[in-house]
Amino acid sequence: MQPEEETGETVTAEAQESNGSASAGMNRVEQWLQDLGEPALPVPGFRIEAGRTAILFTDPQNDFLHPNGVAFGAVAESIKENNAVANMVALMKVAVETNTPLFISPHYYFPTDHGWKFEGTLEKLMHDIRMYDRPGYLNLDGFEGSGADWLDEFKPFINHQKTIVCGAHKVFGPENNDLILQLQKQRIEKVIIAGMAANLCVEAHLRELLERGFECAVAADATAGVKLPGLDGMSAALTNFTMLSSEVLVTKDAVKRIKAAA
């Protein structure tokens, strides 16, 4: 992941709907599901139930999703292929409209986190490029519009009075924030997961929620993966979403099912 040069442009939902794979009528996930044909594994299915089902977003922040974000270049192709921003907006919008609980698990780093004595590969990279940096736990100086801030398109929904924003997770999964507690306190048993990045924080949240007894589906085109030479995070994620979750969803179908269950 390398910092992107500032372009002054924003990846809007409207722009995504009018370019990329949308011109072919299908995004990458829709095409992948069609090409997959008859599943090689059983699909348990995921029934959306009002009051028991929530929508969870990981890392819906500028450093991954805005063209000026420090990691945007590594995921830009996948964002375009999946029409990901527009699909994230659609899921957040239907959550607010139908009073479906909306949870956010953000990713922040504070100055003390840069003193860690050892790091994994992507932890080191994120620290080196100052991804998701904030000046302090209670310090919001410079936060507005920063890489740690929400993408502007998401703010009406994330800033909604009923949206539950959890504490920051630090590596990939929710083991060290309050997401599980917040879900349990709302008596949530089922979770639709989306956000960034597909085979990193999304998949890590999926795995931990499954281990903690939640029934999970993934809105796979409301996420995107890192694409680097020889590496395709979205491909890895689709394989694991299929093997782990109750169902791999596409956003347009998820939206219809959420509305029908409301």
C-alpha cells in the first residue's frame, strides 16, 4: 500500500454506479456467484429477522475509501469492481430507514500504538504510512476529513442518533473492542457484515462473531480487497466467506430482504 497523490476527487456512490463493472450489468461478486453455479458446499441460508438482526460495518473510513487515503491505491480496483461505496451507502441507508440496528467497528491508532515492540506485516505497514492515525484517544484535533474520519457519503447514517459506534479495534478482529458487548446488550443474534477490507477486518470480524455464537452473512459487494501483484484479497475473501458464513449476499438482494423483514 502506498500513499496516493491528492486528486481532490471523491469516490461518490453516484460515480461508482455509472462506471466500472456496472456498465456490464454485474459487479464482481454478482459475476462470481453466477459463474460459481451450483455450490460445492451446502448453503445454510440467512433469514433476516427484525429485532434480532443487525448490520455491521468495519473500517468505513477515508484511508481506505477516499482517493486521498493512504491505502486507497491498494483497494481502488476492487472498490470499482464491486461498486463497493454505492453498496455500502445502500446498506447503511436501508438500516436507518427500517430501524435495523447499525453497528460500526472503527480502526484508530494513537501515538502510543506506534511504540509497539513487534508487529505483523500489515500492522507495520499501517503504522509506517500513518493509517487511521489520531493525535490522542480524547483528541479530535484535525479529525474532520482526515484518513481516520468516515467517508462523507456515510456520515448521515453513521452520525444517526441510533447508530452504535464501538471502540476502536487495533489489528483486524473485534476481540479487543466492545462490539460483542454492544451486540449482546441489544439482544442481536444475527449479523450482516460489510466494510473494509474484505480478507482482513471483515473476515476477522466474521470469524470472531462465529466463534462467539452469532449467525453471520456477508454482503460481499459492500466490501473490497487489496489487489497487489500476485495478491488478490477479494478472491481470498470470497473463498472464506463461502466456507464460513451462513450465506454470501449481494447488496441489492440484502436490501430487499431487510425491507421485507422490517
